[in-house]
Amino acid sequence: MKLVIDANIAFSLLKKDSFTRELAKNNSLNLYSHVFILEELSKHSEELLKKLNLSLDKLERIKEILSRLVNLREKFSPQQLNMAKRLISDSDDAPYLALAIKLNIPIWSNDPHLKEQSVIKVFKTEELKDFLDSPIE
């Protein structure tokens, strides 16, 4: 299954024993995000260093690993970004929505702002788990 992820899901993927990481690994998810996610990781690096008990060098290595786990090469158009900005109230989430619009795939996020729109399906982690666990009809 292809999904666009936001920074919070990416942060959870970095935690060694997280439910999010297990869910992604056990379901062979194809994850996409915008390169903007690396900027968000840098912006929140102090918080991540504390939460994950890491050194700055280790965080840089993790960003490199994340770049391999998540497809960051896809781009969206200015029109798609403008559309995304009009659809949600938090412009920080617009790049994720714009990418999902471009790729026409759902978003995996626990951020309520992304659920303000009805153009793209948004799964919270628990909803994604339930969806993946449901039998195919």
C-alpha cells in the first residue's frame, strides 16, 4: 500500500520499538513524503535528541536512513500546493497534502488538520491498523 507520511509518523518510525514502525514493517508499506520532512526533522532536532536519546551524529545518520526508507523524490506543482493550502488550516501540512493529491494516494497522519479536507483519504495510525487488518472482500 502506498501512503504519504508526515513528520510525526516519520518521528515514530525512528523509535526503535514503536507500534508505528512495526505496522510499517509488517505490512510492507510504500511510504512517500516531501523532502520538506528533513527540514522538519532538523527543526525539531533538539526535541528528537532528547526523546530518542541520540547524539547529533546519530540523528544525521537516522535522517540518511529515513531518506532510504521513504521516497522523497516525488515533487508536486505550485498549483497542487496552492490547492492544498486552501483545503486545510495548517499550512505546515500543505506539502504532505499536495504530494498526496499529486500521487492520488492516502496520507498516514495523526494530525487533525489533514482531516479537514475530503479530497484525500487520511488514516490515523489506529485507522490504518484496522484497515490493514480487515479482510479483503
